[in-house]
Amino acid sequence: MSTDSSTRLPGAARPLRPAVPEATVARLPVYLRALTAAAEDGVDTLSSDELATAAGVGSAMVRKDLSHLGSYGTRGVGYEVDYLIYQISRELGLTQDWRVLIVGAGNLGHALANYGGFASRGFRVVALLDLDAARVGEHIAGLHVDSVDRLEQVVAEAGVHIGVLALPADAAQATCDRLVAAGVTSVLNFAPCVLEVPAGVMVRKVDLSTELQILAFHQQRRVFQVERHPVAGRSRVPLAEAL
Amino acid sequence: MSTDSSTRLPGAARPLRPAVPEATVARLPVYLRALTAAAEDGVDTLSSDELATAAGVGSAMVRKDLSHLGSYGTRGVGYEVDYLIYQISRELGLTQDWRVLIVGAGNLGHALANYGGFASRGFRVVALLDLDAARVGEHIAGLHVDSVDRLEQVVAEAGVHIGVLALPADAAQATCDRLVAAGVTSVLNFAPCVLEVPAGVMVRKVDLSTELQILAFHQQRRVFQVERHPVAGRSRVPLAEAL
DNA sequence: TCGACTTTGTGCATTCGTTCACAAGTGCCT
DNA sequence: AGGCACTTGTGAACGAATGCACAAAGTCGA
Ligand SMILES: NC(=O)c1ccc[n+]([C@@H]2O[C@H](COP(=O)([O-])OP(=O)(O)OC[C@H]3O[C@@H](n4cnc5c(N)ncnc54)[C@H](O)[C@@H]3O)[C@@H](O)[C@H]2O)c1
Ligand SMILES: NC(=O)c1ccc[n+]([C@@H]2O[C@H](COP(=O)([O-])OP(=O)(O)OC[C@H]3O[C@@H](n4cnc5c(N)ncnc54)[C@H](O)[C@@H]3O)[C@@H](O)[C@H]2O)c1
């Protein structure tokens, strides 16, 4: 998504704020959550230090991240919680409703459809599709499962923005292709496989098994260390925080 | 987990291969999956280029990543699939069985317990705990749900390596503390909150809501672009692949 | 109004990750 | 045996992300 200013059309001589770094984007939701929690506790101002603690990062990083969005703090005071919530929400595009389609109504599809955490941030599950005729018609969380044959119609009729793949890996690529062909440009993939998509389509994957393997790697290494240097064990191992 | 050689104990003058970079570790599971798939197709040798395509990364990166584990390829030929599978598995610690405890037997806990993808890589769910008395005793995927009161005993008796938190955010920190106190040093957190843990404990989080917000951010930006520069739309937007 | 104190925003150094480009091996064919 | 085509492994260039340190800008109390 690099917005290279040299390829801009002549008419649009807009300065266009230098793109927000990807690493920052990934942290904005975390800040947002901390801010929302603070707002609910009646806090109306937070310093970068406090926000940093709540988000589990350094305060310099909070300031740099937020500086990419604009100058929304007040020196000597901190950030006004409500205002910052608004600004981050706007930046992330949470002021609009996003219509989500889930394909695959198995264990995971069920859990996702039942999950309340979606709606709370403007994500609305508009449909749930499955291949299995036995599941079609089933009712989950106010939705009835539709046949995956109707994928294209559903995308068009409901105006789907984001497709979620919760089906077996061997069906993922083909289904992804159908979503893309139908006009979906954002896909969240739970199947353990790599998806190929044309430029302009964004895929993010959530991979359980990978996460466990990363944990296993570090745990193994740690055990190895402890075995080698029994004295240096537990207490001396340096801090290890996750993504 | 930075193994700084200057803090090594005097007795252990072991060269100790320079730690594998975190970014590489995160890709090893992907390579492993591609290799396993290739092996099942009867392929016995892969070049870095082929492996790169299968893993959705560049071939230079594959080579550099693998070079961190050792010199397991053959110039002019490529990598022997079986041998590389073995080496990566060993590096990730998948040659041993990892015992996993899931806390929270709600929607997500159910889905996880039923998930076959765990066992296939040496991760074994040994127990499933919940607070709700109504759920305790329930049978899921060959396990019966136990009371969370018995957390400490279960960890000790079953020799749990990895704790998975699939419970509400407000119970996550306290439960994590109990796991850590009981000796668990690897935690996978699905609750939407930041966990504080002492040094030497590794937490990784899987955050659905964050992923959707990142997708929303990019989608919003893309739509904005298309609106501004209708001619430059769709086809010109540069490739966007996800981590 | 002033001065002490607090906290932001940012230039700079550093560290980490990716990509490039090529020398050094390896297998195959003649 | 020798040359050719291919592919690895890696130094070096590049770029992104992080952390440090401080000037600039604000608040508050006297
Ligand atoms: N369950 C988990 O906790 C979990 C965890 C991580 C990853 N995953 C992955 O998520 C995916 C789904 O997992 P699950 O446990 O829900 O599996 P599941 O078998 O319970 O459900 C898969 C569903 O997809 C449907 N399906 C199959 N092919 C389809 C197609 N072409 N179009 C539409 N629907 C189709 C099936 O009918 C089934 O209902 C899998 O790829 C799995 O590897 C699951
Ligand atoms: N369902 C999803 O698709 C989904 C997706 C992303 C994140 N999450 C997160 O995962 C977590 C679980 O989600 P869910 O949908 O399974 O919720 P859920 O309400 O269905 O299940 C939560 C379970 O945890 C149990 N519980 C509550 N307090 C507990 C405690 N102190 N100790 C042990 N168990 C306790 C409850 O009895 C319940 O069975 C939540 O934090 C949620 O935000 C869920």
C-alpha cells in the first residue's frame, strides 16, 4: 500500500501525509483498546507513559506511533482519551460499518459467528456459508447458514467488504479466488496454507499451529539453556515479549 | 531470548550457533508445511526458488533463513525434502511431544479442543478447564472438562508445557498468573488484552479483532485512493501481502 | 507575569530484517 | 576429463523499526 508520491496523477497535488508504517498500524488497535478501557474507567487524559504501560510497549514508541497520525497530544498534559479514541478510530476506518462474510461453518466458523468482539468495533457478520448441505439452514447467532454456491450473490447483495476463510486448507485457495473475483479485496485466512492473490487484495492469516511452534522453539531453547547453566536458569533469562 | 555470549558462564566456552532471528523462526513453520506437502506429493528435492514460491516469500530469504540453521542444501541441486523436514522439526523442537492445557471451554475453547491440526505436529491437548460448573464434566474431543480450581494440580500432574487462554479478557491476567506460578513458561493468549509476565515467560497473542482492524485500515485507504484517482484504481495498486 | 515542572514531538543512532549480487560448489553431458 | 548449467551460501547494501535524548511547548501556582 505504499503511496508513492511520484506516481500521483497531475491533478492531485495533495501533500498526502506520509503513509503510516505497518508496524504502527498493527499497534493502533492495542492503543485503542487501552484507551477504551481507560475511558470506561472515567479517565479523561493519559500520558504516553501511562498508555505505554497499558499497551505493553515503550513510551517513546507510543509517541512516535501517534505522531504518525498527527499532533493530538498536549505537552505537559498528555492525550485526551476521547479525542484520541476518535482519531485512531478514524484512521483505522472504524467509523464505518464493515460487512464480514464467513465461509466455513465448522468448529471455528461457529465460534467466530458467536463472537461478540466483532460487532463491538463495527464489524458485522452478514453471512455464513458452508458446503455441507447438512449445515445449510442451520441457525447460528441470528444468521442462517447459506450454501457456498451462493457466494457470488451474497457478496454482491450484502456488499461484503471482508471475507473470512474458516474452511479446510485444500478448499481455501479456490474459495479465495471466488471471493476476489466477486470483488472482495480483504481476506482473513484461518486455513493453514499460503494464499496467492492479485495485487490490490490484502490477505492476513491467523495461524494457530505456527504460534504453537514458535512457542515450542523458545521453550526448547530455554530448557536447553537451563540444562547447560543450571545456576543461570529461570531468573536470568532475559525478557521475552511477543509480537 | 538473546543469547549474549558475554554473559555466558565461564565453564561453558561453547561457540553456540548465533541465535536464529525471530523473523526466521516465524517463517520456519511455513517452510515446514510446504515441505511436508511436497513430501506427500512424492517430491524429494526442492530448490530455494520452488520452496520460496510455495511459502510465498523471496528465494533469497529462504536461503538466508535456512542458512541460520546450518548448511543443509546442495549447490546445483537444492534441498533434500525429508532431511530438511527433519532439521527444521528439530530446530523447532517438534521432535518431542508438547503438552497443552486449554483454559476456557467456551466457543473458542471447544473449537480448539476439536482441532485436529494440533496433534499432527506434536501438540497434545491434555486438559480443558472452565470456571462454569455447568460445563465441568462435559466431554469434548475425548477430554472431560475439569474445574479451573484444579489448575495447579493439572499443570503439575500432566506436566503442562503450554497454556492456552480462551477465556474472557477480565479473567486472563489472573489466570495467566496462576499458570506462571504453577511453572508454565509458554502462554498463547486469545483474550483481547495485554498480559504482564515475568522475564523468562513467553506470551504470544492471537487477536482476531486486531487483524480485522488492520484489514479495515488498508481497505479504507484503498477506497480513498480509488475515489481520488479513479483512473489509477484497482490495477495499479501495488502488491500487498501479509505477514 | 514569571519560573518550575511536566510531557510531547522529533532528529539521530542503532539494531534488526530484507534484498541484491556473485563466488564457490555440484551434477550432468559430451 | 573438462566445460556448462544450475543452485547454494553469504558479504554488503539497503530499508524499516526501535530506542535515546532533548528542545519546544504546554500547565500550574504564586
Ligand atoms: N478449529 C480450530 O480451532 C482451528 C484452529 C486453527 C485453524 N483452524 C483451521 O480453520 C479451518 C476450519 O477449521 P474447523 O475446525 O472449523 O474445521 P471443520 O471441519 O470443523 O469445519 C470446516 C467447515 O468447512 C466446510 N467446508 C468444506 N469445504 C468447503 C467449501 N469448499 N466451501 C465452504 N465450506 C466448506 C465444511 O463443511 C465444514 O463445515 C481449517 O482450515 C483449520 O485448519 C481451525
Ligand atoms: N469466539 C471467538 O471466535 C473469539 C475470537 C477471538 C477472540 N476471542 C476471545 O477468546 C476468549 C474466549 O472466547 P469465547 O467466544 O470462547 O467466549 P465464551 O464466553 O464462549 O467462553 C468463555 C469461557 O470461559 C469460561 N471462563 C470464564 N472465566 C473463567 C475463569 N476465570 N477460568 C476459567 N474459565 C473461565 C466461561 O465459563 C466460558 O465457558 C474471549 O476473550 C474472546 O474475546 C474469541
